[in-house]
Amino acid sequence: MANQTKKKTTRRKSKASNTPTTTSPLKLTLSQHSFHFLDSLKGLIKEPISTLMTTLVIAIAIALPSCLYLLISNAQGLTERWETTHDINVFVEGSLSNTDLEALQKKISQRPDVQLVRTISSQQALEELKQEIQMQMISDAIGSNPLPHTLIVSPENKVISDKTNDSIQKLNQELADLPSVDSVQLDADWVLKFRSVVDLLKRCVYLLAALLSLGMLLVVSNTIRLHVQQKHNEIEVKKLVGASDDFVRRPFLYLGFWYGFIGSIIALILVSILLVSISGPASRLSELYLSSFELRGLKLSDTLFLIIFASLLSLVGAWIAAQRALLKIDVS
């Protein structure tokens, strides 16, 4: 009886040992993804020359617009320090009488967008010039006073910014259209022009970045297409044994991801090298102008954006190339 019980127990253990262990679909999927993730990286390491050439092309395509954007952002940050009060100089005919000059001053000062109007008559301007010996000799030689009256108009919004640019330009134009006004000059007009140039360059950088992104997409797509052609026979075997397109496509997607990720890291290194190389001359120039300006590097958000953008763009290029190649493989 004891022997029979031992035999039954042995049979149960043997059946239990022969029963296959089931793996959850989620664990199986994660295992496959981790395998392809690391295996694709190993494949790139085994071909260092071709990997380096491809990633360098991607890095240059990322680094070029990034460097230009960084330089323009620093220039834009420099103009933010120039947000000082600015006035409009209104030059009036020197033959205008004092009564008419006062009336013109009162008319301008009543505008809601004007804070203050100061008057410098032509005689006052001439007396200030006569304080210089050379200018006194010139004025004595000329005889008559050639200087115009000047109205210094301080706008209500006295800070230069993108929001007040249009209102200042409008006020400048309306003052120029007043009778007896010869010309109008905005003291900080060059700052506004500089900002317009910076805005134009920024748009050009965005356009350049879009074109280089398209080039990067084509480079990755063509590279993945070559990888697919090299493993054409292996793909046919996988499809013959029932592998799905997602399973076959997955290694090439991770391959594209690694191209973009490594290329973005190299691009960030190139940008850092550029900043280090020009930081010295920039500091010396800042010292000459008694300024505390310092070059700013990429922010953490910009760095993460470059890495994520490059990786996703390469992933899209890899998907396009792999999908087109799989459609051409027919195992039926």
C-alpha cells in the first residue's frame, strides 16, 4: 500500500514537471522589445565606421541650425538689455515763431500716447554749440543761425519692446506728418531695426532646420533600407514561419532610434564645443563695452527637445523604409 502511494506521488510530480510554464503576453512582449533594443545597438557597435559616418551626418544636420538658433537667441537676449527709455526728436522749421512753436508743443503734449514734450529752440541749441571753441568759430563764420527748433517727445510707453514697437512707429509717422515739421528721428530706431533683423534671421533658421530635418529623414530612411536589403533572406524566413510584420519591423525601428539618439548626443557635443570656442572672444568684447553680457547655452528643455525630436524623426524614417521594404517581400 505504501509502495502504491509512493508511485502515485512520483507520477504526479512527473506530470507537474512536464507541464509547460506559461508566460504572460506582456512579459513576452517586453522581453522581445528589450532584446531587439539591445541587439540593434550591438549591431551598430559591430560596424563602427558606417555607424560613425551616418551619425555624424545626422549630428551636423542637428548642430548647424542649433548653433545658429543659439547665437540668435543670445543676440535677442542682448537686445532685451537695451530696453531703455527712448525719445522722438521732432525737428521744426527754424523760422517758426515762438508762439507757433508753443502751440505745436501744446498740441503734441495733449496726445494720449505722449507723456512729456520738451522744447529746445534754435537759439538755445546755438548757445550750447558755442560752448565748443571750434563750433563758435564756425557759427561766427556762418552768421545766421541754421539750427532748427527741436521738440523732444517722450512717449507714454517709454520702453522698447515688441508690443510697443507698432505704437511707437505710428506715433513717429503721425508726428512727421504735422505741419512745419522738417523731420523726425527716433533715438532708439537702430534698436528696432536690429530686432527686425534678428526676427528675420530666426525665421531663416527655422526654415533651414526644416530642410535639414527633411534631409536627416531621408538619410535615416536610406540607411535603414540598406539594412533591410542585407537581411532580405532572414526576413523571408521569418515571414515563412509566421512572423508578423510588426515583429519583423521592430529591429529596424530600434536601429533608427539609435541613429537619431546617438546623432543628437554628438550634435550637443558640437554645440558645446562652439560655445567654448567663442566664449573667450565674447567675454573680451563684453568687457570692452563695460557690459556683463555672457553667452547662454542650451536650456535643459532645449536639450531634451533635440534628443527627443531627433530620435522620433529617425524612428519615422526607419518605419517608412522598413514598411516599403516589407511590402516588396512576398512569401506567398
